[in-house]
Amino acid sequence: MKHTLLLLLLFTCSIGFSQTKVSGVVNDAFGDPVAFANVIFKDSNEGTITNEDGRFYLESDETYSTLLFSFVGYATQEMELNQRATYDIKVILEEEAASLDEVVVFSGKTSKKNNPAIDILKKIWENRRENGVKKFKQYQYDKYEKLEFDLNTIDSGLIKSRVFKGMEFVFDQVDTSNVTGNTYLPIFINEAYSKVYGDNILKEEKDVLEGNKNSGFNNNQTLIAFIKDLYKEYDVYDNYLKFFDKAFTSPLSTTGVDVYNYVLLDSAYRDNKWCYNIVYYPRRKNELTFKGDFWVNDTTWAIKEINLQASKSANLNWVREVYIEQEFDVLNDSIFLITRDYFLSDFSFRKKEGARGIYGKRTTLFDNYVFDIPKDKSFYSEQVDPYQYEVYNRPDEFWEQRRMEQLSKDEKGVYKMLDTLKTVPRFKTLYNLGATLASGYYEMGNYDLGPVFSVFGFNEAEGLRIRLGGRTYFSQNDPWRLEVFGAYGFRDERFKYGLSAKWLLDRRTRLIVFAGNRKDVEQTGASLTNSNDVLGRSLASSSLISVGANDRLTRINLTTAGFEMEPSKNLIFRVTGSYRTLRSATDTFSLDYFDENGEIQSRIQQPEIEFSVNFTPGKKTSGYGVEQTIINDGDYPTFFLGYSLGLQGVLGGDFEYKKLQSLYTQPWNIGGLGRLYSTVEVGKIFDPVPLALLSPVPGNQTYFSLYNSFTNLDYYEFVSDTYASVHLQHNFGGRIFSRIPWIRKFNLREVIGFRAVYGEISEENIAINASNIMYQAPGDVYYEYSIGIGNIFKVFRIDFNFRGNYFNNPDARKFGVTGIFGFSF
């Protein structure tokens, strides 16, 4: 993401090179816009249609002198063009009197009955599973993909501003978008060529990357992967198309008749195939829908061409425009195979037309289809080195032969321009600023200082806390990494520290060895499924403000060592040995317990061995080093299973026990109803242990909305040795608020939550307790629920939290208000 923020620091100018450019608006005699009217250069096949507001933009590399405007039921109108660029054209179409008795002009909401467009749509539903590569047992094809970032919409005043002093040459490579009509400057391009193999019987697919070429910075793999995830693969035949973590209703969806109006506009030959042209547009505002048209064949009912443009009123942040084009070719006179997929999005802080923004574009071309050549299942499961030097350093001849679409003059110039830009001192300063804000680390050669956002903290044990740290960082593909921090509390006047090291021994199986030591203050009552990450630390121990006293804190000295490996993609096995010393960090909190002799002890020394497996199918990562960046965070299921063995007598260990923990979390896109997050945790400790080794139900005494915690519980209000919990949180994405006229314009989003936990505590564990905590487990299921309003100013959500039961607990919090900041689409 740091490269994404970096791109916001650059701008483009308003100069274009196309020969003929036109833009404007088409209205009828009453002044109302004419949506989806045809706009064509006379004596050519180059044209477009107006949007739902009657606006259009069209350009061509050729020189034309006449523009044609037409629509069903209106007289065709011609307009002479006296110059290469003609903007703000205003056209009025007159109704064609001779055809008024023959033609029905659709406007507003169209009928669902006796509508020929919907009859055709039903034919598409019946045949949609029989098209494309799904018709064959096996398939192969070549794929060329071009990802691009362009900066758009800038005035001459900013071009000449001090910010760009010494960097004026970046504006030498500009062009004009044929979708939006805005000038843009390409500033980032990534090209990839691969061979794709698939087997519909085995339900396997493999994408073998053969070449990758980047413009700009060597370490931009995260940016590339981030863009690819935004524009992930989709199928227009699916009911919902997922972009930006949102589920848009496809115009080909079986539920489309509830959210779209359909109009049968035309029929004609498209590449020797008779096709129907259907225009569609949303029935309501503020929903995640598109507008556009598609051509569908009259015998196979397969899509020949389709374009989709996101509704400008869609409840979507930071994205001003989304435009998609797909083209299909015909095989054996009946099978339609995709040949071109174009996706453009216009990112901007404001949706106003004149606002500055960034285009993100992906063009994918498909060729050389081959079918029914089987490969062994081992071919699809074979692990290979994910990073091969030659793949990322192919010569120019390789790209000249395999590019399925030649780069434009301006795109070619990007490679040279960015090489020059990296040598400009002012740009280096802007780059470092953007990188620090995005990553949280300040680059100092091969060492990153940070995280800068955790420098200050506060809790009852330490008072004001200052923390400084950093990590080694040579590149995103570092085979080893060291990380260290030091912290000081002004109340306890103690120094804390942490040190960890990781080393990637084998890149193919991702065999990693790790070790570290941390001496710190920790809130062990903030989570159920614990991590032995030596530098892991709960926000609950260092939040600046909290509800009530945050004094139930533990001093921990933790040493760990172990190894992990990933024999199959996203399946990780880990073995960790740890040794920890635990004691209370405040005078008001006790971890005391009775030892075997009945004497009270205040400190615990405990060695432990943990065996765990973590499976995250669908997780996408960037980088090939010891640490990888997760690209689609929160967009895949997680399965965790851990078994821990406490050792007594080894290295002075105090307790022998066995502990089993498991976790399952899953995000769900519920079609047009929004997005649901679900988590289930269960665990059991099989032997008597004191409070410090039990499983406290995670409370939350901060003012932050923390998923997977119980907002109205104090830390250690419940403790258990056997537990089961469930957390549900659903974001409707504004579906309800969009139906309320006076609130619709704010694009707010509704969020509801429910969380519950069941727990037990054994008599043996109660018997050894000598602390000042009264053990209580939620033998009756404890539950909470919440109602939230999200997308406030696009960055804030406020939650109103209600306790469901156990109101008689001391100082029970029946109601609370929490909030959370975050950037989301």
C-alpha cells in the first residue's frame, strides 16, 4: 500500500495527442437527458453511447469532420466539427413523428412482464454454464496481462507549482482516456506473460508465469499484487461480481430483474453472428450496480460483447469510475471464448468530475486456446520455486514476440521516465514521506525505524510509555530479518526490550527457523487463541485511554525458538519451544497460586512445546522472502489447530499440562445483502493450572471496536479452562440507508454484531487460585450484541454495544460506545 500512497504525490497535465476529440450532453426537446443514445463519427465504426445523464466522450486517432447522434424514436442529427477538439457540445434530439406509432421508447422503470429483453435474459440463464473453457475436459491458453497506474486531471497551475520543481519532465508522456475524457499520465506499468492449464474433471488450474516486467521500483511486488487483487478474476455470468471487497450485482444475474431495467435496443451481425443488443441501467440509486449494454448471440445465447460502468451513486468510497469491457470470439461456430478483458477504475478523494485522481487499469488478452490434453494431477500440485530471476529479467526480444497488444508511445516512455525520476532528490523526499505514512516505518538505508505509530502508549503499570524499534530491510525478498525494540515506562521506571530473528532456509517449501526474546508488559486477558510470536503485543496494554482501570497486566519474559514449513500453498506446520516467566505488573492485580506444598507463589516459570497447523485457502501474498505481505487481508477463511504441552521440572517448569485450541474464521459475501464475518473458537486445558495459564474470556476496556473481543467485559471478568465462542458481524453496505431519501446522500452503512461464549472452570483450578480474582466462567452462555453506523466521513464507524446477561456481576457494563477508524472501499 505504500506505493499506492506514493502515487497520490504525482500529477498529470492536460495535453492530448488524439486527432479528433468530442464531448458533451444529449437532451430531448424537454431538456431531459437521453440515456444510451448512439454517438458515432460519420462514415466509421467508431462510436459510443451516452451515459445515464446523457453525457458522452469520444476520441479517435483519425480526423473526422461530422458527428452523428441517434436513438430509437428520435430523428438522427448530424453535427459538423470545425476543430480537432470540441468539448461541451449540447445536442437536442427531436422525436421522429413518423415512427411514434411503431416504436416504444423506454424511460424510467421498465416492465418485468412482456419485455423481450427479459425473455432473452432468461435464455442466457439457461445456457450460461455451457460456454467457454467449461465445455472441455482440459484446456490451455496463453495470457498477457498489463497493469497500469495513471495520474489524471490536473491544471497548469499545479504543474508549475514548487512541488514539481526539477521533475517537469514527467509531464512529457500524457494521453486522454476514451472512457472519461480526462488527460492522464502513465506512471506505473507491469506486464506479465503466462501459460494457463486447467482440468475441469480434476477441478484444478495452474498459472505458470513465464515473464514479468516492471516499470519504476524494484520492490513494487506488493503494489502489483494489490492491484491484481482489486481486479481479481471474475465471470460476468456469475450472479455477483466482486471488486474492492464489494459484491456488485451482475446484469446477467438471475436476480438482475430486481435491480436493473432492461431494454432490447437493436439486433445486428457481430463478426458474422446475429446478436441482440440489450441496454441495462439501475432501478434504484446507491446500490452496487452497473449501467451499460451487451450483445448476445441468438442461438447459443452466449455473450459476444459486454461493457459495464458502475453507477455513480453506488455506495463506494474513493472510486469515482469503474468501467469494464469484455470481448469473446467464436470457436467451432458455437463456443464463445474470452479474448479481451479491460478494467478501468478512477480512484479519487472526491467524486466530482473535475477532481484529481488516479486511474488503475488492467488489460488481459487471451490467445492460443488448446483443449482436451490431460496432465497428471501431480502437475497441478507440484511445488516450484516461486521466484526465478530469469522470469523477472526477460530481454526486450521476449516481450516483442509475446505481447498481444503493443504498448503505446506514452506507455513505452514510462520505463525511461521513472528511471530518471528516481535520481531526482525532491522525488526521493516525497517517496520517503509516502512510504513512511503507508508502512509505518522510516527507511534508513537497509534499516527501517518504527513502527512510528507505536512510539507512545499508556497503561496503569508503566504510565506513559515510549517505544522505539526497527528492522532490517534490504528488499521485499530478504531471506532473513532481524527486528528489535526498546521501551521505557515512566511510572515503573523499567526498561523493556524485544529481539527476534527469522531465516528462510528453503524457498520452495518455505522452511523457516526463528528465535527471539521479549521482556515486556502484556495484557494476557485480551485474546483466547494466543500466539507465541515473540514480538506480538496487545493494544490493550498500551492504549492511551480505557474504560475503568487497565491494571490487570502481566510482566512477561518470553524466549522462543522453532521452525515452520509450508509444504503446500497456505498450509503451514509449526513447532515452537518457549520458556516464559510470568508475574503481576501492578500491586492491584495478583497472579498468586497455591503450590503442591500449599504455599503461595507469585511467579510462574513455564517451558512449553506447541505443535500447530494453520490453513488459509485463498490467501494471497506478495514477496518471496522470509516475511510476506498479505494482499487480501480478511478475504479468506482461516483454520487453526494447536496442541501445547507444558513441561514440569524441565528448566524449573512449574506445571505439566496439555492444551488444545482451534479457531475457524470466514468472511462471507451475502450477495446484495452485504458482507458477514464469522469466527468460532474452542479450547480446553486438561490439567490444573493457575490464572496466568488459564484462558480468560477476552474483554475490551478500550474505546476501540475490536473484533473477536467482548466489548462490555472487563479483562479477567470471566476465566475458563474449557470454552467455545462465536463472533458474528454483518455489514449491510448501506442497503437499508439507501432506501431512506433524506439519509441516502451520506452513503452510510449499517453494521450489526453478535458475540457469545460458553465456558467452564474445574474445581481443581479453583482450588489452586490464590489471586485476588474470583474465578467465574460463563456456565450460562454470555452474549452481547451491537448496532453500528459505518462510513461516517468515509473513515469512521461508531458502535452501540449492549450486554445480554450477567448484569449482577460487580461493575457490569450494560452499555458502551466504541468506534474504529479505517479506509475501505
